[in-house]
Amino acid sequence: MVAEGEIRARLSWFDTAMVVFSLVVGIGIFRTPSIVAGAAGDTLLFYTAWIAAGLASLIGALVFAEIGARHPRAGGYYRVVADCYHPTLAFMLNWAQIVVQGAGAAAVAFVGADYLGPVVLPASWRAPHSLALACAMMLVLLILNYRGIKPGARTQNLLSASKIAMILGLAVLALWLAPRAHASEPVSSAPWVPRLASALVPCFYAYGGYHMTMNLGGDLKDARRRFPLAITTGMLTVIGLYLLINFSYERVLGTRGIANTQLVAAALSRAALGRSGEIVVSVAVFLSAAGFVNATILQMPRSLYAMAQDGVLPSAFLRVNPNTQVQEAALAFFGAMMLLPAFFLGSFEKLLQWVIFTDNLTLAVVASTLFVLRRRREGEGAFAIWGYPVVPALYVLCLLAVSARVATLEPRLALTGLAVLIAGWPLFRLGYKLFGRAPLA
């Protein structure tokens, strides 16, 4: 039986920490090192970019931890912007995020299929097979989450644990068994400032995703106390593993080797363990992609729930199955937003630039709500980030600077991202006209 009602808290802090980990560690760490190395141009800037982006992302995680602790509601990503600014802006940002996250999840599933496909059918694998396998992955995960939020979380924990074991195992075995790369010449001799700025773009992509756990605030038990612990634990784990695996990439392949190898995880495992190791890691990367897609499916319908509460989406998105706690209409809608773009994806690099441009603009607005919540004294006694207001302000400026760098590198993609954001305004007005239960403010 489907009935409209409130979402009951069922996730533990460990469940949420695992969601944080899988939202961040998707496919990026297995593809972006090549882009980072090519942009950085030398070993020092390669590591500098990863460390700088990691520190900025940790600060961002703490900013969003405080926002989530002060404003622990289902659909918090949308709700906090609507409450602090205006529902129109909240809808525009969420609309863009739904488009970006749906297409991004489809892209990750596609890359996972590219890793696994040649292992399954090494002689006859073709592009149409990758599309079929990617769609099959998304459909299976949608069915699992349709059964209930707790089964979805258990699947998430299993996939996250396998991902941690894979990254640790690959890094340790490569450092132990693979020969060390010979010193290589710098990849680029261009001025270091633009090189570092360009390298930070894919790093931010690899570290991105932690903010989306705000949408699980209504599902987390004792959210005010446990949410900061969950998000910080997840991000510290990510930073440590990223530095370890990148050290392994650089030691075995060299900076130039990383820059010249798109599938760095496969190259690293081949150097350490031969063909059999490459096969094992390719399967593990596929599971990593599945973990990212599952985490996205687990949390995105909560945004649709909050938007329907404000009357800008049909009331069907408010219906929660009382037995499984699943928003069945919202889950089906987001499934379509993943499956449809799978047939129209471009290159991973272009998608990366577009996602980062739109994401960082959105994150800057959402992060700025912390200043409003503090001024209102909402959620007093909750977790508070150190260094306020300077540290949060620097984080917001960093996000805007990365978006500006993307705009200089890919102006057409930036314009497309802006067009998606602006399209949310007429959609919002149409939604209020058709479904709204309150007038526009």
C-alpha cells in the first residue's frame, strides 16, 4: 500500500558514512589522475593539486556537516536554500543537480561497463555492449532500492567495503611488487599557476559528492549529533586513500606515464600482477561504479520529496511506501533521468568539466546558507565549524574560482550549464501554476 507520510529515520551513522565514501569515491579516482597529471605537468604540482583539493573538500564537508546538523530535514539540499533564500532559487539549483546527477551516474555506469566488458567478452566486446551493461547495472540497483531504503543501505555498505579493500589492496601490492618507474621529464613547462588551476578541476571532481548526504538528514538516526561524525569520517577516509593510491600510481607509472594512461588502475595492476591482476581490478572498478550509482539512487529522491512538499512538483513525489520507506514515483523519475542520458553521453572529460562548473556554482550558493543559519541562530548547540566566518568564506571563493577556470577552458560548456540553471525558473513557475498549493512569494 502506498500512502503519503513522513520519512522515518532508519540509517545509522555508519550507513551514512559509507554513503559519503561511495558518493565521493566513484569512478573519478580511476580516471581523473591521468587528467590531473597532464594538467599539472610535473610531480610536485600533481601532489599539490590532490592535497589542496582534499583540504578544501574537507573544509567543505565540515561546512555541509554544520548545515546538515542545523537543518536536519529530508530533502535538506533543496530545503535549506528554499528556507534561507527563496523556493525559486532552490528549484533552479535542484533542477540543475537532478540533470547533472542523473547524467553523471549514467556516465559512471558506462565507464564501469567499459572496464568490465573486455574481461567478459575480450574478443568481441563492442560499444553497444557497454551501453547494454551500463543500463543493466542501473536497472538492477533501481530494483534493489525499490525494495526499501534499508536493503539499499546494506547494498551500499557491501559495495563501499569492497571498494576500500580494492584501493588498499591495489596500492599495497603495487608498491610491493611493481618495479619503480624511471624518473621522467616534466609533462609541461607552462607557468605553474594556470597548470595548478587546471589540475584542481579534475581533483574537485574526484572529491565531489559529499554535500549530497544532506538529503539523508531525515533518514539518519539522531542526525544533530551523528551527522557531523558520519560526514567527517567518510571524507577523512577518502583523503587518505586518494593520497595512497596516487602515490602508487606515481611511483609505478611516473607522472608522464599517468598522463599518457587513461585507465590508470588497469595499468597499475598490470604492472604489479600481470594480466590476471588487471582482470581482478577491472571487475573491482565495475563494483566501484555500481557503488557510486547506488549511492546516488539512494539519496536523490529525497530532493524530489522536498520539492513536492513546496508544491512545485506533483503530489505523487510525496507518497512514501509505509513498509519500505521508498518514494516509488520519485525513484522511477530519477531512474529515467539516469537511463535516458546514457544514450546521449559525450566524452568523460567534457562531462567532467560540465559537472564541475554547475556543481561548484550550486555548492557555493548552498554553502552560503550557513551564514544565514548562523545569523538566525537556527540549530543552536549543533556542530560548529572552526574559523567561522573566514574559513567558510574561503571555501565559497574557492568553489567560484574553480568554476571560473572551467569557464575560461570550456566557455560553451559553461554556457550550457548556465542555460540548464536558468531553465529552472520557467519550470518552477509552471510547476506552481499546475501543482502549487501556495502563491509565489
